[in-house]
Amino acid sequence: MSAHVQSAPFDPAAQLRDFGRGAGAIVTFTGIVRDEGGTLSALEIEHYPGMTERLLAEYGERAANRFGLSDWHILHRHGTIAVGEPIMMVATAARHRRAAFEGADYLMDWLKSRAPFWKREIRRDGSVAWVAARDGDEDDLARWQDA
Amino acid sequence: MSAHVQSAPFDPAAQLRDFGRGAGAIVTFTGIVRDEGGTLSALEIEHYPGMTERLLAEYGERAANRFGLSDWHILHRHGTIAVGEPIMMVATAARHRRAAFEGADYLMDWLKSRAPFWKREIRRDGSVAWVAARDGDEDDLARWQDA
Amino acid sequence: MTLEVLYFASLRERVGTPRETVETQAATVRALMAELSARSAGHAAAFADPASLRCAVDQQLANLDAPLDGVRELAFFPPMTGG
Amino acid sequence: MTLEVLYFASLRERVGTPRETVETQAATVRALMAELSARSAGHAAAFADPASLRCAVDQQLANLDAPLDGVRELAFFPPMTGG
């Protein structure tokens, strides 16, 4: 059970050591910076220190209660993240697969639209642009009816 | 893109080296032998050699086409598997998270009910019992309407 | 025609062998099951409840009314429990 | 009352500062936005389209009609893009 916000790179595999002991099912999601057809150099992620950490922990607990997770882990980076590097990961552990899948899916939908992070693209041509929120992300979140 | 059936133990993290390069989203599922309240000693898994390998590859391709996966990996053990060890894993890679989640979820529902594996519990008291299929697994599979 | 018949899991245990070569004129899987049931008490027990039984015809999942014409390998087993 | 007002992402860029201390009698977030809009062209631009703006009151997501009574920290930002 843990939530972390950090600027340092991380190895998703190393995060899972000792995760979910005794569970029958573990689901992980890892988000990685795509190169967008070679146009992107890096992402820069800003967040709301204090609020972010509290909300990640709060939603982890909420997912644990709602889906009966035996363990959960959320890690999200901020700062500059190079193409090909992991941005964030979510892991869920449960007795059966459906709970682990739904817990991870729920946490991701929530993170996309409610966790106070903002992404900016640093492009190879030197331009910089904030990433716009996708309408589809709000639709995804609405599936859980507790936004 | 690969499907494997093996009796040897495996390390889920090692399986993901070089997996899904260029993707924005990676989802993994790992199934682990639960100890069932201390009553279980091991699982023994029988399969249908030849048919199993062909079907795993076939369903991997089917998932890739249906959900637009850029990479997929299926590994399933057979033989004797001790409590706490991974039984199998599925990994999916895609541009966006929804495809990666749905691809993994679909492959798991299919593996549970259509891949020719049969589990037997070896209990600490020396008794042995085949694991019965769960009705819920058929319901899960029916969600995808292509069983 | 000559068929290889395979049995897995609890079906294998009931029949007492993982495979046998069968000479038959049965037109469908179901017809062959009736013939095989006469072979031994183990066979009869294995085929007693068709609803709890699955089969594969030349390594393709099939239903019990599938035709046997041209088939080389037939497998019987209980519902799968992978994953 | 005295409030710490925080700005993030494109809102921070428009206003030109990540935070400022504000003295106000505004009753709601929306009323404060009207006051802040008068401070500079950057503030006016930041608050020009309330529908595209999110806020947090003492680090809890809130809507623009949330009361400010007793609040110590107010944050404005565009829709979040985590994950």
C-alpha cells in the first residue's frame, strides 16, 4: 500500500519486488513517453505538491475498499521525462483477476482526470505545448460513477 | 509477439525486458498460486501439447487485431507449481491505456475458459482434487461475444 | 476409419489411459462416445455426463455433434481451468 | 481575509507567478476571480474562460461557487492531464 511522487526515473520491475504477497492476481499498468512520430524530445510534468501525494493515497485506499484489493502501489513522476521512459505506474493485487483488473483500470481513469498533474510537450523543433485534456478521459471516469 | 508454454519457473519482470518498445501503455497480468489458507501445497497443471501453443498464438493475434495492440506476450506454465510461484502472465502494449487494458482482460477471460489447461490441487493433507471451472468465468468470457 | 483418441485430466483418470487408437464407423463425436462407453466401466463413467465434457477435433474445440469424417485426432476433457 | 492563491501550468504562465497572497472580502471562488481579473491583463486572460478552469480549495477539488469563508489556500489550474 503506497503512493509516491518523484522526479527520479524508476524501474517498474524493481517496484514490484515484494508487492502483493499472498495474492492470486497482480495487474500492472505502466505509462511510457511515446516519441509521437519522432517529433517529441521529452515531457515535462508539473504537479501540486502536497495535494498530489494526499490524493494518490486517498484514491489508492478508495480502490482497495471498492474492489477488495490486498495491495496497491501508485508511482508518478514529475519534472522532465525523456522519450521511452516510464512516466507512472499502478499495480493492484487481489484474490481474483477481476478485482485486480478493475482496481487498476479505476485508478488509471482517476489519475488521468483528477490527479493534479499537468503535462507539457518539449518538441524536437524547440517548441513547447501544454497537453490538452481529452474528452474521452472524462467519459472513462464517468464509468465508475463516483467522480 | 510471443506465446510460450513451459514447466520451468519464470520471473515476470525478466519477461518484460524489451517488451512493447515505442508503446505508450503496458498492462501486465500475473497469476500466482495462492496458499488457500495454508491448505495447499502446490498446483499441478496438465495441458494439451500442440493445441495449447497454437491456440495461445492464435488468441494473441486475435487480441492484437481487435484492440490494436503493438505487442503482446503470453506465458503459461504446466507441471507442478509451488504456492507463491507465478502460474502464468499476459502482457499487452498499445498506444493508449484502454486498448492495453482491454487486450489483457480479454486474453485472461479467454485463457481461463478456452485454453486447454487443467489444474489439480495438491493439498498439504495429501489429498488431490481437480479444480472445477467457475460459472463466472463463462460469464466473463461472454462479455466479449466471440467465444 | 482409424482415430487417435486423447483423454485429459479427470477424463484421463476415469478412462485409465491418456490415449488409444480407435477403429470406428461412427459419424459424429456423440456416436463415437456411445461406442466407447461400451469398452469399459471407466469409459462409461467418463462419458456419463456429456454436458460436463468438452472435445477437440483435430485440435479445434468442437461440439459433440461434430462429424468425424476425415478426422485423425479427437480429444475429450473436462471444462478448461487455465489462467 | 488573507488567502494564498496558487496557479499551475498554463494558468501560472498567464498570470506570471506561481503564487500570490491576496487580501479579499469575496464570498466565493467566482467572486474572487472577478476581483483578480482586474489585477492585470495576465490575470484577466487566465480567468477569461471559467469553463476551462479548475480549482482546489484548501487542496480539495471544488467548484467555482465554493465559499471562501475560512479558506487559507486556493489553487487555479487547467483540466488535469496525469497518467
